[in-house]
Amino acid sequence: MTTAHLTTTSEPAACSTRDRSGWLRELEGAPALGFIGPNWFASVMGTGIVAVAAASLPFSVPGITVFATTVWVLALLLLVVVVVATAGHWTLHGEVARGHLDDPVMSHFYGAPAMGLMTVGAGAVLVGHHLIGMTAALALDWVLWTVGTLLGLTTAVLVPIRAFTSHEVHEDSAFGGWLMPVVPPMVSAATGAALIPHLPAGQAQQTMLLACYTFFGLTLMCSIVMIAFIWNRLLRHGIGAAGAVPTLWIVLGPVGQSITAAHHLGNVTPDVLDSPYGTAFHAFALVYGIPMWGFAMLWLAIAATLTARTAKEGLPFSLTWWSFTFPVGTVVTGTSGLAQLTGNHVLQVAAGALFILLLSAWAVVAVRTLRGVHSGKLLKKP
């Protein structure tokens, strides 16, 4: 993932103040919103999934609801900040912003805004209602899900077309970021399931359910193709640049989210579709989820090993490190769903262990991001 650059224009006195305090000391007078890219929404995704995962655990933890609600508020505030910064970037630096779609790396991260929106929306219904009430939470979720779904469907079509027709793509170009524009529909499927019971019974619920399963298939098929390219790249061309290694974790995103979507949709399907289809889709959650969970564990081991191997030689910090959060979070929610379906103790332990991994990664990446923003190092031009 390419890092972004928040820059600022100010008077000499202000610059000297920043030099004394260390605030944005590495920007060196560049414009504040000069290089904000869609990859900044990865921080919203990575923070929001912590709240969602915490609320989805298949066992009780003292204080977990308060923790999840607090993190959801943080994700909501972060979403507002990133949206405002992005709007400022487009207003003040439109030429740079329009160039992101032509960048063969940055363009793929246009999937991040959609997923950030829907993750915060899902958190509103899961835990945000404790603060704002269920009516407001549902309204917020509907807005964010609708906007996120439309954005996600757009990126799933537009970004691949741009890659097919305009980008210079080499045999060793495949990386985890290729999945970003096609994963949002799977997030729509997983988060849309919670909205189905709140629609009028009959055609409205059925249409929403079928749409979500359509989104499920869209992302699943595209992801299979992309993962095959990534595997081929690793096999034939090696790991590649250290800065791109964290994006290998993105593969866990569509995998974990598909398990989560199958579980959530399977829970509501029997109330929407008549037997045998309602029952079949309910069973599909486990029939599909367990084998796919096996692949998730395989890829987790591969990604962790390659990351550790690269870290020994130096793993530079950038926004790509947020790839350690959201994808792992989807595996947490998927594992939690399987544990709830089966009551299996091994899956419960796995969900807890994965959640600890998620928390650890989020804490490290969040702190490093704050430091990078404070100094200006993370915000410099890519």
C-alpha cells in the first residue's frame, strides 16, 4: 500500500513552533492535504473491526461491551476525520486525487472507503445502540451500508476495468491489494444480514437476502482468481519488496468475511425462504465455513511466516501495516460464528486467540500510525 502525505502551509513562526514541539516536523512546509489517498480508510476498517469482533465473541468477557462500544466511537470519529481530510484533498489537490485511479497500486485501495463505512455501520447496530439508541443505530447503519454497497459495487467494476485497460501490469505485479476493490460486496453480504429482519416480511426481505448472496458469490469468485495470481507470484517471483509483504494478510479478508457472511445470512435465511432452501442455506454456513476456515489457518501460517522472515531483514512501517488488522478481524468473526453454530470448544479457544492477535496488531499499528502522523513522516509524499 502506498503511504499518504498530509502537508501544511504556514507562516515561519508556526513552522518554528512545530520544530520545537516535534509536531509535523518532517513535513518541511509542504501542503497539509497534498497526498491523502483512499488507503487511509484502512485505519477506519482496522479500528471498526476490533469493535465488531469484540461484540461477536462466542463467550462472555467482563467489560467487553464497554470496550467494544468505546472502540466503535473511536472508529466513528476516525471515519469523520478521514472523510473530511479526503474531501479537503479533493478540493485543494484535485489533480493529485484524480491520479490515484491511474496508479497501479493506489487505485486498488479505493475499496477501502466502502469497507470502512460498512464496518462502522455494522458496529452501530452491534454496540453503538448502547449510546445512541437502536433507532438511530439502524438509521446510521442503513445509510453507511447503502453508500458503502454502492461504492463497493463501483470499485468492483471500475478498478479492474482500469487495470485491464490502462495500468502497466507485469508478471510479478500481483499483491494482496488486488483484492481490495472486489472485497466490499462480501462485506455488504456479511453486514447486510443484520438489516434483513428490519425490512417488511415478504418480497423486501427476500430481495435483500438474494442480493446479499449475490454479493457473496461476486467476491468469492473474484477472490479465487486473485489469490491464484498472488500464489503464482510468490511461487515464481518470490516475496518481493518488504513494504508490500503486509498486504499478503489481505487474503484473509475475503476468506474470513465469507465465513462470517455465510453464518450471518444462514441465521436469517430460514425465516425468509421456505424449506428446503432456508434449511439448506442455514446448513451451508457450516458446510462452507469449516473447509474455508481450514484455508484461512493455512494462509495465516504462510503470511505470519513470511512476515516474520521479512521482519528479520527490516519491515518498514507504512499504512500497509493496517493489513494486519481488518483481515484478521474477519477471521475472528468467522471463527466466532462457527463456534456459535457448533458449540465446539476448540473453535471458541481459536476465536479468543485470534482476537488477542487482532488486539495486539491493532495496538501496535495504531500507535505507530499516531507517531507517524505526529512527526509527519507517515504523511509525506509517497
